[in-house]
Amino acid sequence: MEFHRTNNILHVKHLLGHRKLENTEIYTHLINFESDEWHVAHAQNLDEENKLIEAGFEYIRYSDKDDVAIYRKRK
């Protein structure tokens, strides 16, 4: 679940105390997250972006059309 949250396999390898990356890869494929739901938010300025990041949101992309940064966080 930590890998799915962070998308950082080296971080997960360290957390699990594995010496070989192959051992960690076994665990990253055990859970199916296809039906996960997300909270989606947008920020129009730096202060709003900081608040979203502090609340655990991750940056997704910038919408030139709407002039906002789009963030998401698992429900």
C-alpha cells in the first residue's frame, strides 16, 4: 500500500528492510488498487498549493484552460 501511495519502490524497500529489490517487487503486486477513489482539489495560487500539499495531496498537472493546478489524494 505504501508503494501505491508513494510510487517509490526504493522507499518501500527501505521500510521493509529488504536487501534485494526483487523481494520488494513481490509485495508491490499483491494488492489490486484499480477501484480506488480519489479526492480531487485545485489550487489557484501558491498558498492554496501549500495547504493541499500539507494535507497530503499530490500534484497531478496544471490546467492551462482553467489556470489552476490539479491535486489528488486517496479517500
